[in-house]
Amino acid sequence: MEVIHNEDCYVAFLDMLGFSNAVISESPKLIEEIFDTIKNCKKEILNDKCAWDNESDNLANNTVIYIMSDSIVLAIKSSIGGAIDFLIRWCKEIQFRLLSRHKILVRGGISQGLHYQDNEIAFGVGFVKAHMIECVAKTPRIVIDDAIDIPLGCNVSEDIDKKKYIDFLGDCYWDDEKTRYWMSFANSNIKKNEGLIEKYKWLSNQFASCNDRYEMKISEEEYSKNNLGL
């Protein structure tokens, strides 16, 4: 694995909500599939070489990932061209794929600072700041430190509390069928998951605020039947 020794990095700390319950109730094979989804994201993003102006190899060699149970730490050296763009895209893909494939919500924080990471240890100012942001994010969103300048074109929105977060479902807002599915998914889970009620309410409200017509419902079975990209 790549190693970073006390260098300035953009760092993301992600928390998989409800993962502990999945570990207890699901088979080890299913948990391994969740981890495979996370690990494959980086490689698949880097395959889109046109998006990174031939910087794919440089990005690959200067990014690290560390997973411990429900916690995921991602870091990339801030000196690399396109570093924050790549980290935002990386987080967005992890967040979307975990929800769409495994029904797991993700909350997180992104910050910047010195970072150390190898195959056994991860620590640093950037890590601590990202974790602090995750702790106050409350809802299933990945909040970005106000001190970070976000380039144009990134999937980032501003929430009602003025915090900037990765809009991981933004591509679905203008697709009626996808939007109705996610509305239905969020609303049905409000009733099923008492411990995550506020999280699913926030997810539902992201769509409800776009347009009243999104109050229409579509079943999970109907969504899958139409092969809409899960």
C-alpha cells in the first residue's frame, strides 16, 4: 500500500451508519462484499483517465485508504493537481454505492492538515479535524471544512445550516423515476429504523425540497425492474 509520512493532505473521515448491526446480523460474505465495494471505488474512478488530465498514475500513487470496521479514512497529498476534486469524487462514489448496493448510509467530514498513514497506523491534524467535522455532521452527509476552497464543477451543495457537503445524490434529482424511488426508500426506512429516523428524514427532505412532484412513490421492486442503475 502507498504510505504518507507527515505531509499536508486533504483527509476524509467516513462513518458507515448502522454497520455494527449489519456485522452482527449478516453473513461474513456480505460484509466482505461491502468492503469490496469501498476498495474498488478508487480503481474505477482512476480508470476515467480523461477526467484527471492524465494525472491518474500520480493520483493513485499519492492517495491512501484505511478501513477499520465502520470507519474509513481517505487521504491525498494536497500538492497533487486535482487532489480535492479527486477526494470529493472518491467520497461521493463510496457514499452512493454503499447506499444503492448495500443500503448503508454514510456520514463524514473532510479537512486538511498534516497526515501520517501506513498499513497499520493513521493519525494527524487533518485526520483529527476531519473526525471532528464528522462528529457534528449529524445527518448522512459528508461535510467539508469551510477553510477548503472547492473548485467549480464539484458535486457540492450548501445545507440549510450553511455547511458545505457532498451532494452524492444530486445526479438523481432531475430523473423522476430515480427520485421517486429514493423518496420511497427513505420514507419506508423512517418507519423501520428507529435509531436512524433523523438520518432518513434528512435524506427524504433532500428530494422533497426539490419539487412537490417528488412526493410520488415508486416501489423498490418497480425500481429494480426498470434497471435504473443500482
